[in-house]
Amino acid sequence: MSDDEQDLRSASDLDYDEPSTISEEILGSPIKPRIVRKVERYYGYKCVLCSSNDRVVVVCTVLQGPYDLNPLPWLVDLGVLRPGSFDMDGFENLMLLCEPHANAYHNEVWRWLPSSTYRAAMSTMANSAPKEVAIDFPDDEEDIKPEITFAPLATTPFDVLVYRPGEMPPIDGRVSGITNDPSGDERVIAHWRDLPLDPCVVYAAALPMVGAAYVPHPDNALREIERECIAIRASWNASVPRGSRPCDFVIG
């Protein structure tokens, strides 16, 4: 058993009536302390992007605020996501970031994207929503039954896409965050981390910036990524006849 799994299994050692020492909110939206602590423990109380342990907060991949575009109906309509299978308070949606990177994520300065090995198979994922439900770890020791085995969290490799490097806080020296010169910054950082985030939801969260009006203009690597994303979107949308079902997330 990994240290992360052990930490999650022993969550009952924490007093959930006590306030969290690190974060009590998802950027202003109340979140149960037990969920905050699970996410904090899983990520070792460090920003998943830069490993800073200073001012870390729990952040949603999608639906961070009340006015955010909701991609979930689109994914369900396409058969990529099974209805009711996505847990907003689960590890498939929550990550731990330092405040600078959290604010940059909220302002669409950067996004995660499934790495090339995963993207290669995404075009055929429409109408193939899995039937299995991921098993989360229990919150309390007493919930663990001897006959039940809890599977470890499945992870996917993710790239980092930096749309506006001039506004991007540093990532271990990889992105300067102080220049608008695209030649001096790495706009696509391949396979930065393996994360339990839902890869299709992460992809949908990146779509609003694909082809958007931002500066500096995309470099060759980012331009190629955008082409891949558009091709995946077109393949998914083509799998469902237009107007067949209502959809809140209409693109392409």
C-alpha cells in the first residue's frame, strides 16, 4: 500500500470539526473539511503544478464558479461520460494548487490536457462511457469492512498548456512568467504529472481556449495541440446527430 493510500485510509484520525490549517474553500465556494483534507493528504499538501506548500487551495477542474460553462451535459450526451458518474467533490475533479497557479487557472492562463498517449485514442471514445464506477476510499476507519478491497485511484498522464506565459507563475524554472516572448517560454510541457483527474473532463475544460484570441500567438507545439483538440471535438460531435438531444455545451 502506498503512503498516499495509507493517508487516505487513516483519515478518521483527523478531527473534522477543527478548521483546516490550509484551505477551507474552493476559491470562495464552501467545501466540506473532510474533502479538503483528503485532497490535501493525497497531494502531500503541495501544489500539484510547482510543489509549493505555501498558500495551497483546493481547486475544481470544472464548474469552479456559478457562471462557468458546464461541459458535463455535452460529455454525457456524447456517451463519453455516464450520467451521474462524475463526482464534483471527487478526485476526478479536485486538485491542490498554490494560490498563484489557482488564480492563473481560473483566469485561463493555463490548462491541463491528457498526454499524447491518451489523446491518440480519444477520437473513438464517443458512445463508449464505461460501466464501472470508480471506488473511492472511505472517510472513516469504521467504514472499512474486512471483505471489501479498495482499489487505488487510477491516474492519467497530463501535459501543461500555457496560453499566456507572461501571466504564468513559474513552474520549477520551466516557465518564466515574466516575458511575452514565446521564444523564451515553454508553452507545452509534456507529461508533467500523472493525476486522478478525469481526462475527458480535463480536455473539455481546455476547449474554450482552443483557437481563442490570446497573446502571444501559439507556438508550433501549442498550435499542433489545438489542431488535435479540434479533431477530437469534431469526431465526438459527429457521432451524435445535431439536434438529437438538448445540450448545454455546444461547440463546433
